Amino acid sequence: MISVMQKHFGNASSVHSFGREAKRVVNGARDRLAAALGCKPEELVFTAGGTESDNLALFGTMHAQKSRGKHIVTTAIEHHAVLHSCQQLERDGFEVTYLPVDRTGRVHAEQVAEALRPDTFLVSVMFGNNEVGTLQPIIEIGEMIRSTGRDIVFHVDAVQALGAVPIHCNELPVDLISFSSHKINGPQGVGALYIRKQRMIEPILHGGLQEKKRRAGTENMAGIVGFAKAAEIAVSGLSERREHDLKLRSALLSNLERTVGSEHFRVNGNQEFYLPHIVNISFPEMQTETMLMNLDMEGIAVASGSACTSGSLEPSHVLEAMNLPQNLLRSAIRFSFGLGNTSEEIEYTAEKVGTILTRLRKKI
């Protein structure tokens, strides 16, 4: 990225030598990212991040094919980039079915099948949930949709799953997949949307002819190069990273059993199908905001839900959709692990949680 920012000043849309060199940089990064994601370079559209990728997938699909259907199927636990887009599409005249999930945050292919209508044209289900880590049965849902023989577009938000589980776009029964760079330690403000060949979308940004007329705007060249490199590292080191995250997850839970006691906390989400780097835990004796504040004072960064809405004191829409009882809903904390985290930090975190709860009991 530093090399690009220091040496390449051309606009990739320009025809002079500086522009052509910039174009080579962008296309080279696209080739490398496509190889990491298992798709063709021309099937990738660079965006400003996961939110824009989700918006482009939903608005781009429905407005491009509005004469072919007006019904969308999604789930109640999607990221707000999907949910708020669906709400806007409803205001635009489309109809949306929001599928409920079970107590572990999982939707089932049979539910999707039952929700399909003659005018359904788009199904959007996230790969792995960003708050509780539950993985959805994407392959089963995709295969079910294809088995209907109908021309229904299947979109998957894989922002949280990239780098945590294997993803080969062309091997999945999916038409559109959203990605974000910063979730795999790449730069912020850049992402991509995979669009299976022959699928048509209408751009939501208008101006130039960039990205094969699918996304106007001068390319974020340094960000794109950084994203491609981050994807190569994430994919090549996926098994090691997964092992690292599972080790930290196990250490957190075992240390909490020691410092807090298993009867004083509850792990939320599916315990069989989950992202290894996200653990959502409720501590019923203490409200979420109080635990967040106390951990922050100890230098421990955790969250009450999605980072995009963590400034809100409202209960998580994901946990609400899972129908958790109020004592678990209002005491949930999201722990997430990254490449820089160590077992010592996890042990420290568990110790501090134990100290905080002990201090609360003494006050009571």
C-alpha cells in the first residue's frame, strides 16, 4: 500500500501512461483477490466496504429485475446493512419476509423453502453472524433454491466469515457474496461484491464507467492492493488462524469456569456451527453496559453487539430474534479474537471478569 501511495498517482480510468499503470495495479490486485476467493476476476466489483457491497447486492438486484419479482426473503438476524436496505426496498414498493431463527441463531433451509412465493426474486442470508458467530446452512439453502428450477438470486453476506471458514465462490450455490477488507486485517474502507457471471445488477452509484459500469467512482487503488494482499494472507493461513482462534475460545471458556463458575455465565449461539473468533456470553448478574464500562477501564475492548451499533443502548436485534430471556438479553457481551491476541490476554480477561462480578456481589 505504501508503495502504491508513493509511486502511483494516475487515475485507472485515464488513457495516458500513468493511468495505464494505475489500471495494471488495480487489475493485478483483482486477479490476486479472485484467486484467493475462487472466482473469475471479472466477477468482482470493488466497493467501499461490506455495507456498500450489501446495498449494491440488494438494490442492484431488485431494481435491475423489478419486472420479474417484488418479493425478498431474508432473516431477522442480518447485519443492518441488509436489514435497513430491505426496509428501504419495502418503502420502494417491494415486499420482504423476515425469517425467524431458533434459540441458537440459526435458520433452516426448510424455512426458506416455505417462505418462497411465485414473485420471490431474491434471498439474502448471512454466512456467519457478526454478533453470536452462528454459521448458517448456506450450501443447503443454495441447493434448495436451485432445485426449484426458478430464477431466484441468492445473496450471502460473508463479511464476517472471510478468513474464518473456507470460501470458494464458484463452488458455492450462491450468486452474490459481500466481502470487507478490514475484517481480515486489511485496510478499512474497501470491500468487494462477487457477482456470478451472467447475473445482472443495476449500479447504485452513478457517474463514470468504472468496474464495468457496475460501480462508478475513482478506484481506491492503495486500499484495493491492501485488500488483495490481506486476502492472500488470510486464505493461505486459514487453518492456522482457525486453530489459533479455537484455542483462544477454549481458553476463555475454561478460564471463565475457573474464575466465575459455569453457573454464572451462558454462551449464546450455536455450539456446533459457529465462527471460531466470536463468542457471545451473558453474565446475568450484571447489565451489559456496566460490564462493558468495567472491562474498558481494564483495557479490554469488547462489545454489546455489532461495532456499527455499539454506541446504542438498545438490546441486540440478533439476541432478541433468538428469543433469549431478558436476563440473558440485557447482560450479553461479544468477545472477538484477532491475530494479535494471546492466551495470556485471554486469561487476564477472564480474571478481570471474575474480579468485576465478585466486586458486584460484595456491593449487593
